[in-house]
Amino acid sequence: MSVILEHNYIYYDGEYYKQIQGVAMGAACAPIYANMVMLDWEIEKLFKSKYYRYIRYYTRYLDDLFILWDGSDAIIVEFLTYLNTSSSFLKFTHKSSRVGIAYLDTVVTMNNDGFKSRIYRKETFSNNYLDYSSNHPYKTKKSIFKGQCIRAVRMTSTYEDMIEEIENIGSMFRFKGYPEKLLDEVKKYVIGEWGN
């Protein structure tokens, strides 16, 4: 591991540069190393902090944190300052809301009945799914659409949101040239098999 951490070089604009901190982006071990660093940080700095008692729910994917907070606005400001001073190599950005927030590829919202989730697409989303005219096997094309529909079932909390999302995905694939018969067949199958 020390070879990877201490010998990262890049070539840019005719010059060689040595990376002096962290693991190289794209290195096979980068996600594992990031997870190890974050796990150590969680144990030492988050779980043992005086602020941990205000955290009602916590989850993390690599360096993306999701926290449900049960403390005052003043204490959360303190907590955010603490997070950004708890490490010399970690800097956190944050978004907060009393109604809902995007986390990874979901939007989690809160209402009187609890929480609900929907699929979230960043502003940079470009509908870059496989074009139907590509030279891939039919089964591959069908499976890509089916996988996106199953993902919609798993990531939406309500039946109405699931149907809306599957229709939205269908229109994206229709735009990519997928025939209506294939789309209808897959939608019907996915909704019947997983949508109840």
C-alpha cells in the first residue's frame, strides 16, 4: 500500500508531478482505502463526539454521509464546524433541509407519514443509455431497460412514484430508439413481478 500512496506521479503539460497526499484516483485500491480511512474517522471522531447523541440515523457510502439530525440549529452549525476541523485531510460540504434531500441517486423526503424516496438525477444527467441501433444483442438491450425499471421499483417508496418513474425511463429509452413493444413487455413484466 505504501508504494501506491507514496509513488503517485502524473504527467501534465510537459512536466511530471508527484502527488504528496492520498491515493491516486482510478487506482483499484482507492475505494477500499477510502473506506478504511472513513471507518477510522467515524470511530474516532464521529461516534465518540459529543454530537453523536443528536444523530438519529447515520449511513455512509464511501465519503458521502447521510445524517438525520435531532438537535437545534445552533448545535448543527457547531457540529458542521467540528466535522471540518476533525481531520486535516477531510473537508465536508453539506446540504440540509427539513423536507427532503438528495443522497447518492435518491431523493429522500419527509412528511407526516414518515420518509419516502424517489430516483434523483443530477443536472448533468444526459440520458446516455445504449442506443437501440447499436450492434449489441437484443437480450442486452432488453436487460438494460429491465434493469433500470427494476431499479425504479426498488428505489421508489410509493406505487404512484414507481409507475411515474418507469414511464419516465420508458420515454428515455423510446428516445434512444427502443421499440414500443419491447418497452411495454418489460414494463408489464417488472410491474407484475416486483411492483406490488
